[in-house]
Amino acid sequence: MAPILPGKTIGILGGGQLGRMLTFAAKRLGYSVVIFSPEENSPAGQVADREIVAQYDDSAALAEFASSVDVVTLEFENVPSSSLERLQGQVAVCPGSRVLHIAQHRLREKLFLREAGLLTTAFAVIERPEDLLRDDLRTLFPGVLKTAGFGYDGKGQTRISSPPSAIDARALVSSGEQYVLEGYVRLTREVSQIIARSSDGTFVLYPVIENERRNHILHLSRYPALVGSQAEAPAAIMSCG
């Protein structure tokens, strides 16, 4: 894919506050921005050059969106990956549908990381209430039960101090939903790092960010983090794609 230079138009799926900040940054660099959002007058749509209001699975609206931009990106992960699959045949899309398919689902994400050789906390897949009662999962308590999909800012999460009773297990797990039970980890601090990859495969690592959360929601990010160089991402992460 050729570089998308200033003067081009960026399409953003999602109209929330992250899309708003992205729009401000893009316009400062000389780009135009089109927002695609199910909600009219969204935070990002208020400051964009144009806003297309439609559901993410609206084929006609997606085609119109693709024809009006030079590249499409995301402002959050709760967009159907099938929408990106449709767009990929019409316009450049970054990140692609496979990346979104993995990143928007906790189980797929953890399995991908393990396959790439990276560490995760101990976890188990929960598909039925009875799964929480299994003897082999007792080492995961105290733990955190999380919905596999569509969770953010602490939503879809329940801390469980000890193995539940059969009645409690039925109350915790909804029929037809998939969950991840994670062993509780006491954190000293949380850090994150942005790693950008260009279309030619070149990687750029940005300084580590230290994150402070309050009530499970990000409250403050320190950039760069107050940590040493040992917190820099290992070279192994380069091969994760």
C-alpha cells in the first residue's frame, strides 16, 4: 500500500471520543476525515468533515463510505470484523479484519498471544455454569470472570473470591455466551506500549506508557512511563504481526 499523505481523506469507523481525538490530530496534519457511526452527531462526527450515519452492517452505506475516503481505520474494537471484510475489497483498511477479529475477543486474543510465545495470566474457557464448578479450575480462584467479547472499562467483568455454588454459577454465566476465567494477578503497575508497523513491514516503537486506573477505568497515562529501559518491548513481539 502506498503512503497516505496529507491532503488525502481518512475514514474512521466509530464516532466516540477516541475518534474525536484522532480527527483533531489528522486535521492538524492536513488530512480530511469522514466518520462512520450508528449515532448521529457523534463526538467525532461533530469535528469531522463529514459524518455517515448508518449501522455497521449497512452494505450501501459502507460502499458510500469506501468511495469517499482513501484509507479506513478504527477508533475502537467493537465494530463487526465482517464490515472490514467488505471494505477491504474497496479501499485500504488498517488494521485489517483479521487483526480486529482477534483483538475484539478475549479468548482469541489470549490464544494468539500464547501461540506467538508470549505470556498471559492463567485462564480457562467458561461456556456453561457447570464449568465454574470444575475441580481443575480451583487454582484460578480468586479470579475474574470476563465476557469473551464486547467488554471494556471494566464492563462484563466479575471478581469471584472462591469457587461458586451451583446457584451462583448459573447467575454468573448467561446461556450461549462465552467467558474467560482468569486467575487474579496483583499488579505493581500497568504499562503499555504503542508499536506501529508500516505497509513495508518497518516497525517503530514508542516510549512505554504508565497507566493509572480508578474503578477499572483508565484515569491517567504518564508518557513516558516512570520505569527503566527494562520495560521496553522484547524483540519477540516483532514477529506477532
